Amino acid sequence: MRLLTKWIRLVLIGGLLGIAVILLSGVTLFNHYLEKELTQAITRETRIAEGIDWRLEPLGLLDLVRGRTRDLQFSAARLAFQEGPVLEDFSFRSRGIQLNRNALWFGRRIEVQELGETELTFRIAEAELTSFLRAEWPEFAPSVELSPGAVSIEGVLKEPLLKEELSFTASVRLEQASGNSLRLTPVAIKIGEFEVPPGVLAGEVINWQFPLELPWPLTIKDFQVEEGFLRMQWQEEKK
């Protein structure tokens, strides 16, 4: 009788261990599957995706069915959506994401419906900003130079009477204009050797909309101008 009781205990313990192993294996498989799907979706929706890394908190079957994640981190060395500039040192952290499960499982794309507390940081090289400005204003052939706390733009102006090109340098102030755009305001312009009087610049504001095409409900939190880079911080949109 004692031997039978001991055998039953061993069977129960073995069964519980087996169930635990199955559950843990299931959690690992769920995470691996979702990470694979997210990586493939990001790759399809971007033109550059280098050094991608996902870290997800353990998921359950119900999370997977609902298209919901728990805490997660996503990083990339370089990332560029179809219409936007190259984003470097891309780091995304969220307390959870509600995805459109039909879009993910059947459309193989990431469609974010809701974000928990989220922080996104990345930096944009001045070369990328130069490319953007040249696409917007090719006639000025502008180039951007970034240094700590300062932004300057160099380019050329075509003088219609003399049919000459005059070089110009502009110091600008960068400000947040809306949830996803920055305003570029000239504070000093020098055309050739001529300093443009400050009064001429009054009211001259260039609205610069960043073409980031971030497909997620995020808004600018802060930004800093560094040597050769613009570093930005974004957060989830507040309801």
C-alpha cells in the first residue's frame, strides 16, 4: 500500500512537471511566432530595416488570439519607412500594444489600434534632413548643418536680373509646431556678404512637416539638436 501511494505521488509530480513544461514551451512558441510575424511585417512595411531586435514579455494563447502584447521592446540600428528619412538608433518601448489581429494574421501587416505607456527615441542625421529639404526646395540646393543647440542652412539664390547664383547662409530656430511636425524659423540670413535686416525676417515662418510616416499613434515629446544629428523622443497619443 505504501509503495502504491509513493508511486501515485511520483505519477502526479511527473504529470505536473509535464504540464509545466508544455505550458512554458507554449509561451516560448507564442513569443517566437509573434516576434517572427512582427519582424516580417516591419520588413515589408519599410525600405530599410537593419539590426532588428524584439523583446516581448511572455504571452499566453489568449494574448495571441486577441492580437495583444504585454511589455515589449523593439530596436533597430537603422529603420526607414517607405516615405520617410532613415532613423538611426531606433528604440521603442511600450507597456503593451493592441494590434488589429485581422491585419496581422491575415494581412501580414502591423496596424496599431492602441498603445500603452510608450517611449520611442531615434536620431536623424543631417544628411537625411538635407535630402528632405532638397526634395522640398530643389531650386535652393540647401544643405543642413547641425551642432549642439543650433541649426544652419546653406544654399543658393538665383538672381533673375543678373542671372547669377548668390550663396546664402541662414541660422534657424527649430520649434515644435504640432504633434508630429517641427517649425523652422529663420533668425538670421546672410546673402553673399549682405546681412538681411532682422525686420525683414519678421513673420517669415517656414512650416516643416517631418515626413516620418510613423504608422503608430505617437506624438513628439521632445527633441535635441546634437552634433550632426537631430535626436527625437516620441510618446503615445493621450486620449
